[in-house]
Amino acid sequence: FGPLAPPLAPARRSLAEQILGTGQFAWRRGETSSFFGASVRALDEAARKRIAGYSRLTGHDRADAIARVSQTPVDALDRALHEPAQREPERLRSTIALIEAARRRLLISRTSHGTN
């Protein structure tokens, strides 16, 4: 007469669990443009801090400057940033991994390259 066990108290998920769960849900549904966009924004933010005059550069010149400072292959980085095919689900993981590796190398570079 009633439930066999008392109901569990509602538990809150940590912010990390919420972000991970939302990301996994979006990935399964193929809604991956936000992952790419966030990766590029983070790379741009790191580049602005480390590469003098970065804001004045455009497209391929930005990729070249980032590649030079982060010691990332320029052709691969340029494709990752500018070729839509690199954002297809089967390639997106490696694209984001390349962008993230370049971002991290920018952040650990010891000095700002050039002058503002």
C-alpha cells in the first residue's frame, strides 16, 4: 500500500555535469556548430593577448600568425578555420583538437609577439 521505497530526494547536478550532459546531447543530435564557434572564439581571445596587431589581421593572415606563434602547421590550421568541410561531424573532433592545441600553445608562449 504505497511505494516500496521512499522517494529519493531531488539531487542537483554540478555545473560540470550539466555542461557535459548538454554537450553530449547536442553532439548526438548533430548540433555541433556551437562547439566549433566556441573553439574559434577561445582561439581568437588567446591570439589577441599574444599576437600584437592581431585585431587588424583578417582571415588567412590571422591563421598564419597563430600558426607561427603556436608552431602549428599553417595549412592545417587554415583549413580548420576556413573550410566548411572541416566542420562536418566526422571531422569536427580533429578540427577542434587542432584549434585547442594551437590555443594552448599560444597561452604558454612566454612573450607577446610583435608590438601593439
